[in-house]
Amino acid sequence: MQKYPVRTSHRKNLDLPALATLLRDHFDTVEAGPSEVVATWGAIERMAVRPEGRELAVDLRMNPKVDERVARETIDRYNRFLQDATGFSAKERARRLRKSPGD
């Protein structure tokens, strides 16, 4: 599980209905549960997202045996979803994760 910080301006996305809407914008199959929203698409076998305080928790299971084109498109969609949900680009998220203390 990975936790991503969320910009103050994007914290309105930290509720399940808003997360479900964002996931539907980027992925085809989305199911909202009582405590998390689950999506699948391409190389993503299962992605469960949920708010945890001021962070977005993402539990991701990928299929490494997909076509390279599908894998690339999956990563692009995943990064666009995270940017829309957190307000941080992939570079900003990577920089923040390197600075944060390990669990």
C-alpha cells in the first residue's frame, strides 16, 4: 500500500463519491464499497483507493504479463488519476516520497 499526500486545494477529493467519480474518468470498471473504491483497467488487476486523513491510500496489484502498449497506457492513466486526485504531478510525488521517512 502506498500513501500519497494531497494538496489542500484537492482535499475535497478525499471522500468516496469524489474518488469514484475520478476513477470513472480514468478507468472503465469501478466499484464503490463502504470504505474504498476499487477499479480495474489494462495491467491493473485491482486498485483500491481510500482516504486516510490528509492522504490518499492506494493498494495496487498489477499484471506484469500484459502487452507493452497496454502497460504504457495503464501507467499513463494511473499517473493522470493520481495527479487529478492529489494535485501533484508524478515528479512532485516522487520528490515527496523520497523526502518522506520510511515506514
